[in-house]
Amino acid sequence: MCTAFTLRAGGALYFGRNMDLTCHFGESVVVTPAAFSFPASGGEPFTTRHAMIGMANVTDGCPLYAEAVSETGLCMAALNFPGNAVYLPPQRAAGRRAAPYELIPLVLGSCENLAQARALLERVELVAVPFRPRLPLAPLHFLLADSSGALVAEQTGEGMRLYPNPYGVLTNNPPFPFHAENVRQYLALSPGQPESILWDDPPLTPFSQGMGAMGLPGDFSSPSRFVKTLFCKRNSLCPGDELSCVSQVFHILDSVAMVRGSVRTAEGESDLTTYSCCVNATTGSYYYKTYDNSALTRVDLTKERRRAPGLTVFPLVTGQFVRAL
């Protein structure tokens, strides 16, 4: 489970994401510098040309990113895609091989923009190599974006498929073509008040604010989160300064966040929004909050960190901050 979206506001591109899991995955905010060498565990070795910042697990000196943005403003997030993601055995891959966990650093570290990312992904085949032998192979699909637009990458049994994403939103199953079609069910939604076409004598008027959005999904399913995120994004209004834009992204994420106990897995565990993040893709400022700490923490992609000799890791601030007056 997860939700990711883009928002253009205040002359910048913002990239927001909810991570919905039953537990943490050892994540920290991690800066990978330019000229960082990745080993050839899943595919071919590569060295990054561009630095990036995002949320990642670091094991044995190697980052596994959930989402990140590069210093050139290219964004990418990996979201759960169980039952649909299909990876090839390494020996069957004919194109550029990459393990799923390598794809974000490969794309962001190699490409300056969305057009270059698409050209690279057209040659990539994802292979069934887990991050570490003791960790399960994660079924994933990906949202990519920059100032020119957004793209979804899904490798299914039909191979790698790339879809232009005019909505700039991605959740989970079913595959993206379903979501692109499903939104057509909600054409009549409006942030304004509805007018009566049922009866006019006596005149009927709405008895509550917000009734123009009657029928807007409110459950936690993937299709519903897609539609609700799109509705909130489409009708978003904010003054345009940095903190107002960041606040707006987090409010949209909160509208589809999972409360502990509200979503139970087949194993009886609770899915919850373990963290939410917002990154200004123009400046590289990465903001986040966790389930138990609603105060925002910001980490900047500074020049020194972009050119550091190795990874820069910032452990999460998870304790709740309360300002007492």
C-alpha cells in the first residue's frame, strides 16, 4: 500500500508520498552523492552521475530507496504492486538488467530528465534479485516525474510497460491502465455546491457544505486513494510560498493516510502510514513526518552532501514533539 503524487505550486514541483506498511524497513533519509559506485548484484555495475536524496534502508553500504529526487529535479517512487509485478530470472534478461532495488538509483543517477529516464527504461529488464538474501523480493511499480510531466513504469508478464501519467498520481493494484479508466466514473465531482435537477418546486438546496463531492471515495483501497488524491490535488489552493506548498502536500497525503487498526492484512497485522514525505524537486529540500511524530523534519540536498565521498545518512526523528506553552 502507498500513495504518491506530484503538485506544481509556487513555481516549483513538489513530490509527495505516503509509505503504508505494517512495520518500518530500517529507513533513514539518505543522500547518495554523484560518483557513487553500485555493485553488480542484480545487473551491471554503474556509477551515479547525479546526486539524490530520499528515504532508504542502507545495508552493507548500499541504499535501497523507497523514493528519491535527484539534483536535476527528476523524482521517482517505488510502490507495492503484488500479484502483477513479474521479474525475470537473471539468465533470461536480454536487455539492461537491473534488480528492483537498483532501479531508482540507476535512473536518477544516470538521467537528467523524464525523457532520458523513459529512454533508459525502454531498455531495462527487472530481474528477480532481492536486496539481500534474507529479505523478500518486493513486487513494485514506479512513478517518475519532473517539471515536464509524469510516467508510470510497470513490469508485468507482458514485459516492461511505460505509461504517460497526466494525473501525476499513483497508488497500488490494479495496473495503471485501470486507474486511468476508473477516474471516468467521477467526472461529476466538484468542490462547489450542487444545483438541484431533481426538483424545483419547492426549491431544493444542499443541507451541508461539501455536497458537490458526494460520491468521492473515502475508503483505503488503492482505486479510492487514487481518486481522492487526484480530487484533492486538482482542486488544491495555496498561497505559493514554500511552507504553504509543503503544508498543502502533507494535507493531501493526510486525506488518504491510514490510521493504525483501520486496515488489517490477511495475517491480522495493521497497515498504517509509517511516514509521509514531501520533496521540493526544484531545491532538493526533503521534508518528512512519521506516524508517531507529526512535526516536520527537513533535510537539504546541499552542495557538500552532493559531492561527499560516501552516503550521508540521517536517522529518522520519530519521537513526538509537543510545544508546551
